[in-house]
Amino acid sequence: MKNGGIIGDLAKGAVAGAVASWVMNGVTTYMYNREDEGARARELAVTGGETSLKRAAVKVAKLAGIELDEERKRRLAMGIHWAIGIGTAAAYAVLRRRAKWAEAGQGLGFGTVFWLVADEGLVPLLGLSEGPRAYPWQSHARGLAGHLTFGVVTETALDLLDQVA
């Protein structure tokens, strides 16, 4: 492993996070589009069609005193998604170099912790979703699969970047 210091790790993590966010989006979209219609209907009944990211976009816009139409809300929600993915992976890149246990499992541990803390903990705590019990198990499985994918892709990208930079 080459070491570019904290700045190098942050930069590698940002790149890895962008790649992992893109792959995660593809995996979760694929799963959602093939999910049982009953499960999708139960999730829709809970969310009213507003994802936690769109709810976050509304809260951010309100704090900034900005009105959002649907398209701007969608774009801000995606920006928040990308920022969280890139930022979390950058922090992970710094941590993994300094705490070897962090990279155990080729990113599976990272993805699991990220899912538990973010999706199952912080998102409901911040009022961006209902509590975990409100959703069908398929929603949780899709979220876990997406975050496991995110963790593995992040770790694999960081391993590759460590070899070349």
C-alpha cells in the first residue's frame, strides 16, 4: 500500500465513493424494479412517494430559504446522495489506513455498519423516514444489499488506487 497521507487518502476515498455510489444506485434500482408489487405498495404507503433523500432536500432547502419544484428537489436529493457516499468513503479511506480492522471483510463490515448507522438509525432519527418497523423486509434487504455493494466497491476501488497512486 502506498501512503499519500490523509489528503491522499481523502482523495482516493472520494473517487472510490463516487464509483461505489454509482454502482450502489444501479444495484438498488435493479432490485426495486424487480421487487414484489405488494412490498412496493407497502413501502409507498409508508413514504407517500417521498424518499428520505427528497425529505432531506426539502429540509436543506428550507434551512437555506429556497423553494424547490419537483425537478430541483430530485436533483438536490441526488446531490445529497452523492455527497454522503463520497464523504463517507473518504472518511473510511482515512480510517482503514489507521485502523486495520476497519477493512476486514473486503468492505462488507463497512457496508453493514454504514447501513445500520445511516439507514436504520440516523435517517429515522432525523425524521427523514419512518422507523424501521414501518417498512416491509424487502426495503431493508434492498438497503442492506446496496450498502454491502457500496462497502465492497469502495474497498476494492481503494485497493486498486493504492496500487497505482
